[in-house]
Amino acid sequence: MFMIPKDPLMLLSFINMKLRDFYKDLDELCSQLELNRKELEEKLAGIEYYYDREANQFI
């Protein structure tokens, strides 16, 4: 598993940067980094950020 930040705000920044620069969507990012999409979305929902497919980022 790829090491990702544990702090939710750092995680948000990290994931949005990866989505912007390297991945076409959240499914591809999770697959390539071996992340559990549901757990990732739940963690970011905890700080009221949700994935927007059109923008390809958490907003």
C-alpha cells in the first residue's frame, strides 16, 4: 500500500494534487495506489469534502 498522509487536511491536498496531475479519476487513483475508495471517501467526508467527478477533485 502507498503511504498517504494521515491528517485529513494533508490527505485532501495530497489526493487532489494526485488527481489533478496524474489520474483521470478517483477509481484509477485508488487502483494504482492500492487505496480503499470507500475508506478514503469516508475520511474526507469527515471534514466535509466529497468527490466531484466532473471536477475530478474533492470539493
